[in-house]
Amino acid sequence: MSQNTVAPNGVRKRSLPKVPFWAQTFIGLAIGIGLGFIAKNGGVDWLTTTLEQTGDIFTRLLKLAVPPLVFTAVLVSVVNLRNVNNAAGLALRTLFWFFVTSLIAVTIGITLGLLTDPGQGVDLPKPEQAPEGISNGDWLDFLTGIVPTNIVGAFGPKPQVLQIVFLAVVLGAAILSVGKKADPVINAAEIVLEIVQKALWWVIRLSPIGTAGLIGTAVATYGWDSLKPLGTFAADVYIGCAIVLFLVYPLLIATVGRVNPLRFFQGAWPAIQLAFVSRSSVGTMPVTQRSVERLGVPKDYASFAVPFGATTKMDGCAAIYPSLAAIFVAQYFGISLDLQDYFLIVLVSVIGSAATAGLTGAIVMLTLTLDTLSLPLAGVGLLLAIDPILDMMRTATNVAGQAVVPVLVSAREKTLDLEKYNNPRDIDAPDDDESGPVDTTKNVPAQTDRREPVSV
């Protein structure tokens, strides 16, 4: 439907309706799939290259913001805990639900793998060694790699997200201990965060174009021929993520949080959708935080829980995927796994999820799991061919979990604003009057308990 606007001279004009951002993204998705099929089936090489370059530029723009975004977001979130009542308790409860949901997710992944045997009967040549650039995900390297040798090395040329998180947490704790003298540093960090998020919003506006490029490239490059031999494994990943995303999370929201799960999806869907196409939890972080706050989670707690989750909470990449991948590799190479091995998969998935660090892909987590089980890293090469296709669903699940936990904790703590939760505003690409980032500097007092019976 067209919209009527009134010109300065009082004459009413008809203007084109505004297309919602989610609709723009789905249009880009449809166009990308169509162009991808044309490029693959018609052998149109220039179209494949164009789609690849378009998606690559969009991904590069998202990754460009990762170092300053992670550092300032985590730093500000740690500092803002001073404005939150019972901050230590909230942090522990957040970690507890991170642990619980990860445990559920990895259990679902293992169960699916045992039921479907994704590595049996796969007719692909066995690689003799791991792909170039893939090395053992050793636990010692992982732990020692958290602490940077120097600040410059943590930020580039290949940013080490875990090291950046470590620096931000340490600096945030130091600022809290200094007190009011550090206020200028806090103000500077908040300004930088606002600038970075502002620039990132401009990149997010390009999501429909980036979506067309990324999806089109996946279709044109991989298609059914590459997916078919790994069809069971790919289906397991999507089914496992879908169970967690559309069954486990809603069940927790309804039973633990005692609120309507449909309202959650209404508020969180823009972040889940962007995560699906961008394949980056960190790149989606501003949208996730905006979604969580508009669902009624207090701002100061959201500004801690969302950045923390974007770098450590990975139910898709760190729980479902590596558990299924480990079973696939073991079955493909004819290696039997015993009860102790499955216990190790659970342990690695729950504890080592920070290894994924919110970046595109889950190769570090996969190699960490395979190395712990003494499985051949050569199996990684078999899965790399379809990794971008799998990563879309994995990241969407990651981001949904990063939004679920703050809602659960706030609901349990009776600080969730149920008026906002039950009437979440549409989260669109920012308008001219609302293009700034989420304000993480204002404290929201605890809300009274206004829970209502769940009605779906």
C-alpha cells in the first residue's frame, strides 16, 4: 500500500511504501539463490565472480569492525556492571545458563550422530593429510593463546578475538578499581563504541546486497553435487540447530522464563536473520543487543550479556557442529568411539566454546575436538567444502542463544520489562532519527514482577 505524505505547501502526496528491512533481506536472499542457480547451471563465470566479490566485500566490512567493536563493547560492558545490582550474581547466572544450553545442544548433536551415522557409506577419497593452514587445535595452545604477547599483535593483521577479550576484561577490571579518576577513559571508550556501532549500522544496511552475494556464491560454488555425498551430515547439522532454535529455546523461555516464546522470536528475529546471512556473531552483536533491550532486558545487563555471549556462547558452532563432525570423521575413517570419547566431546563443547570467538567459521573448535579425541585432522578437508552452507544455520543458532540467556536471566530475576517483551517494537535498519547504536550508558532500574501466564 502506498503512503500519503504532506508537502510543506499543504498538498498531500503519495509515496512508495517503506519496505521492512527483514523483507529487503529476504528479497536479497531470493535474488541471490536465483542468480546462483543461473551462474552454476549456465556456466556464467563472470556472474559467479561478481557474486563472490559482492559477498566478500560485505564480509570484509563486517570483519573490519571486529577488533574495535569487541574491545570497546566488552570493556564498556565490564565497566557498566558497576551500575547493575548484584552484578556478580547476574554474571554467574549468565554463565550457568550458557553451560546448560550448551550441554543440551551437544547432547542433541551426539544423539543425532548416533541415530543417523553421518560418516557411514560416504563415497569420497580419503585425504592423507589436513588441508594447508589447518593445524592441531591443541588445548595448551588454546589456553596460552588467550594471553597476548603484545597489544599490537592481538589487533592485527589477523585479529585474535580471545586476546582482545582478555585485554578488555583486564582493562575494565582495572578501571573499576581506579574509580572516578578513570571516568575520562570510560567516556572515551563509550564514544569509540558509539562510532564503531554507527559505522557498523551503515554496513548492516547493505545486508540485502551482501545476502545476495553470499547466498549466490554458496549456490553457484557448491550446489547439490558437492552437498550430496555429505547430505546426511549437512541435514544433521540443520536439524540439530533447528531443534535447539525452535524447540529447546522456546521450551526454556516458556517453562523457565514463564513468558511467551513467540514474542521472543518476534523481537529477536532480525538478529537471527542477519546472523544467518552474515555468518558472524560479532558482526550481528549490535542488532542482537538492540533486540534484547527491546524485549525488555535492562540495558546495563544487556550490554554485558550480549557482548560476552557473542564471544563465548556458540551452541551451533561449538556444540552441535563439532559433536556431529567428530562422529562423522570417526565413522568415515573406521574408528570406534567409546563412552569416554563422547564424554570428552561434551567436555570440549561446553568448556571450549570460546575458541570460536564469534568469527565466521568453527574450524578452531573442530580441530580442538578432533585433537582431543586423537582423530585425524585430514577429515577437516572433507567438511570444508560445505562449511559456508552449514555456517549460516550454526551462526543463527549461536545468536539466538545469545539472546535467549539474557531474557531467561532477566525473567528469573524479575527485572524483565513485560510490557516491552509482550509488545516488542520492530527492529529495522536505523532511520535517520534512530541510526545510532544501542545506548549502554543508561541504567534501567529493576522492574517489578509483572509476569503474565504464558499464552501461545
